[in-house]
Amino acid sequence: MRLKSNATRLLFAGLASVSMASIASDFVVVAASNSSIGQLSKEQVTELFLGKSSVLPGGGKAVLIDQPDAGHLRDTFYSKVTGKSAAQARSTWAKLAFTGKGTPPLEGSSNDDIKRQVANNKNMLGYIDKSSVDGSVKTVFTP
């Protein structure tokens, strides 16, 4: 009887860890496959997505696109890359927009929507689930 109880506990622990792994998805920052944007550092991605810079390496104005608001991928991206919560990033962008010093990222509706928009704009950067990457986009940053 005790063995069955321990086996049940191990099963539930395993299921919980798989469930948590799917919540904290692996993501990558992507650009159009034909874009001249090369590999970006964490600092460059942070500066772009927090409005400290709007210029891409090599020139050109960056066009950014976020995951849907209140999505787990958006929360994960901002906390892992910028060290801020998605709400803090939203507040930063609100201040920049109010003072005329920046334009917040566009908001995509899904990984596929973001990938499609990025693939069609050489100056656009977005972040998507790593498993969604295909030939239409290239990875320019992996955390």
C-alpha cells in the first residue's frame, strides 16, 4: 500500500513539472528571414523593448510587436529579458508615449500572427514560442 502511495506521488510530481514547463515556454526574438538584423544581445533587446533605443543595429527604425496582453509568454519575456514585469514595461511605454518620446510595441494576437507580421517587415522584431519558428523568420536572440 505504501509503495502505491509513493508511486502516485511521483506521478503527480512528474505531471506538475511537465505542466510548469509548458507554462514557462521557451521563446526567441525573431526578425524577417530576409532582414539584415543580426544576432542581438540581451542588452540590445532590453533597450529596444523598453524604449531606451528605437534604432536597430546597422540603422533603421525598429518596429516592435508584443505578445497579447496578460499572456504568459509576454510575462515570461519581460521578466527574463528586461528584469521587469509586463505591467512595469507597459507603464514605461505609457510614459514614453505620453511625453512623445516613444511608440509602444504593436500587439499581436498569437504566435502565428506575430510571425506573419515580422516576416513581412524587415525592421520588425517580435518574440514567439521557440517551437513556432519556421523559414519565414530567423532567430536573432535566444535567452
